[in-house]
Amino acid sequence: MASTVVIQTKQGIGDVVWHLPFIRAIAATSPAGLVTFLTLPSTLGQELLVGEPCVAQTLYYENRGSELARGLHLLHLTTLLRRLQPETVWILDRSARPAFAALAARVPKRIGLGFGAQRWFITNPGIDRKFYHDHPIEWLTALMEAMKIPLATTEPSLHVRPALTAAVAQRHVAQPRPWIVLGIGSSGPDKEWPVERWGEFITGLRHRTPGTIFLIGGPSFAGRARHLLQSVPAPTVNACDLAIMEAVALLQLSDLFVGCDSGPLNLAAAVGTPAFGLFGSTPPLTHSKFIHAIRPEDGRGVTPDGMQRISAGVALARIEPYLHAQSAMPVDKPR
């Protein structure tokens, strides 16, 4: 049995990260200070939250596919909730299906935003519709306030096992500092920076620092990393083969992160590393003081071709003060 269940319906690694403050706030008001967290397999939530004290267990469910597949997924979620027998389910999204599953599973308290059809299946009044077009972080902040749940911060702080951080540090102990991690991939083509732009950026970076550049992005971007390594000077390391928590440990050890609007950007911020995000096709993230936006220099704002309009020069100029600051600092990693 699980007294409190939290359901997160979004698909990305970064989604788990920025939900963390809300999960912790809910857990703090739950029996024993624990919740069971339900999320999608694509978030890698089980790996990310293995060291999170307030999460008793992370379980996967699915919500994507054809109408038939989604119907079967809904049945599975209902069955899972019946097995868990929670007193309360929190739905951290405006989706109606998890709320319906909680109702069908006879969960007594079903807490949600109350937008659209969801309002028919929850037991709280929901939040004001004026928040409908806001960022989901604003939705959840309003929900915490409406439910009188204290929320100290929206700053995510991901727990990483010290032994893992030490092992990754030892693996790269010979690499010169500063360590700069580049997140060369993203969840969609519209959020990716052209590979030739990455080449220009890395070449420019090489003229500004003697440190080590690590390329991350997961196995699907390993080929792109190999292509970049052929055209840029050392020391540059292809780290796309790292397991997710090894990549998190590397981010914790690094001095700077630059990347697309992606999971690694959120992960860098979650371990307190200055993270510069390339925001051309998506609005800049504002939930963390560690995230710094790099935008197109033409002032046109967010557009479908926005990433094409961010030059390597403007990105280099944006991070240059941080490179100088890191060069002047003693090495004290890990944090």
C-alpha cells in the first residue's frame, strides 16, 4: 500500500527534475514523509530518483500510442492504483485520464489542477483558470498555494551518490580544468543547434580555454559527437555513452554547461552547475537560478527556426565572463 501517490504525465528527463520541489512539498505533508511516484519510462525517473529520500518507490506506466493503446494504458494505470490503495493521488498535470483512473480505482482524495474534463474527476476545487496558459511550474505553484502546501523553492536539487561522483572524478582525473560539458542533443529537431554551429562553437571555445570539453547527449547522439571530434582539437571527450547517473555526476563535477533546451540542461541546474541554455524555438526556463538563457541576437524571440538564428559568436560572448571566472577559481569539485 502507498498512502500518497504522485503522478507525473510528461515524457522528458527534465520534467522529473523540475517536478522535484513539488514532489518534496507533497511528501512533507504525507504520512512518514514519503510518496510513491508514477511516471513514464522515457523520463528515467527510477534512475534519477534512486537517492531521493522522500520517494519510497518510482513506478512506470505508459500513456502514449493509438486510442486503443491509450485505453489499455488507462486500464493498467487503474489496476496499478487499485493495487497501491492510496488515500490520496496528486495529478501534476491537466490531463484527465490519470484523474479518471484514480476515480475508477476508488481513491478517496484526488488532487489536480481542474482544467478541462479533469475537474469532473478530482475532489479539490482546482486552480483559477487564469493560470491556464502559464508554464506548468506556475500551475503547480498555484496548486500548492490552493492546497496550503508550503513550497520553499522551485529550485530542484538532485541527490547524487558521493561514491558515483568520486568514481567519475577518478576516471577523468588527468583531464585539464575547467571542465565544460556540452549537451549536443535535444528531444526534437526544432530544439537542436546545427552540428556545424557546434563545430564553430567548440573551435572558438578552444581559443578561450585550455580545459576539457565533454560531449553528452545519450547514445543516439554518439555519432554526432564522433563527427565533431574529427574536426575539433583535443582535449574533447565523447561522453555520450555514459549512463544517466554517470552523466549527472559528470555535470556535478563540471564547471560549466552549455546546451539545448533539454534534459541535460535541467540536470546541470539541478546539481548546481552554471547552465547556459540555447533558447531559440522555446521560451527560456526560469525555475532555476543556475539556468542562463542564450537567445537569438536579432531580437525576434521564439520562432520555429530560432535555433538557426543563434550564432556561435553570441553563445561564446555570453559564456566568456564565466570562463574567466572559472579560470581564476581554485578547483574544489565535487560540490
